[in-house]
Amino acid sequence: MNLRKAALASLVALGVGVSPLLSSEPALAIGCASGALAGGVAGHYAGHHGVLGAVGGCIVGHHMAVVQRRKAAAAAANRPPVNGSTY
């Protein structure tokens, strides 16, 4: 019985751990991966601080992506209609 309880507990823990990875919502960390990559490389060459550079790069990359997305949305809102009507 102990083995059965342990197996059940590990399956529940695995299900709880994997369930956030299976969600269908979009990721909110836009720009983080590319910023982390660039920041990690820069941090590594600037004194072996790759992890610190990756964290900073993630933050900056996400901020820049959000700003770019807001500018694109503002430009799209000011764009005239496609079909040529002035309505």
C-alpha cells in the first residue's frame, strides 16, 4: 500500500507541475528570450556575470517589445480605412 500511495502522490505532483505548461493562454514574456540571450552573452564577457546579464536582458527586452507593440497599435489606430471610404 505504501508504494501505491507514493506512486499516486508522484503522479499528482507531476500533473500539478505540468499543467501550467499545457495552458492555451499566450505567453506574456514577449521579448524576454531574445533579451536574455543578448544580456547573458554580454554579461558573460563583462566579467562572468551571465545570469545577471540574462535577467537584465529579459527585463529590457520585454520592456522594449511592449513599447514597440504600443507604438504599432497607436499607428494602426490612426491609419485610414483600407477600402478607401472616409466613413
